[in-house]
Amino acid sequence: MDNFKAVFKILTALERAMDLPQFDIKEIGPEQLGVTPERWSRYIEMMADIGYIKGVTIKRDILGEIHTNTSDVRITLKGLEYLQENSIMRKLYNAAKGVTEFIPGM
């Protein structure tokens, strides 16, 4: 999956989660995005670093492995602004999603 599509999907899911009492991060986990856990953790780290999300902790152990705690992850105002600015991407994503739901096997 394209890096920016993955970031967009994560932020979109977190924006929708604002209306939910609880959110299961597994809905946008590495398996659902088709990326490795390492790449997924780096996405989360980059979005936290730039201020698109908050409520995450990222630690590296002595072996260099990344451990990501997303139990309190949520989108920030800056993340919402990113989604708004990229509304064209959202429209393309929704159109593609509709096509894949309409045509079996895609």
C-alpha cells in the first residue's frame, strides 16, 4: 500500500472514532493495511511526531525493536486539518472503495 494512503486511512478511521465510546486500533492495524508491523509502527511514530495524532507511546528495546502502545490514540486538530486539506484524496479513496465493493474479486 502507498504510504500516504495508509496514513490517510489511519487518520480517517481515527476521525470516525471520535463519535465512538471505544475504538479498536486493530481495525487499522498492519494486517488490515497490508504492511509490516515495523512499517505500521513507523507510520504511527511519524504521525505522532508531526502532531497528527496523540496518545501513543513508542519505545525501542535494546535490540532495536519498536514497541507501540496505541491504547489511547486519537486524532488532533492538526490531523483533522490534514484530512480536510486532502479532501481530494478522500474522494478518490471513497470512489475506489465503492468500486471494490461493487466488483467482486477486486
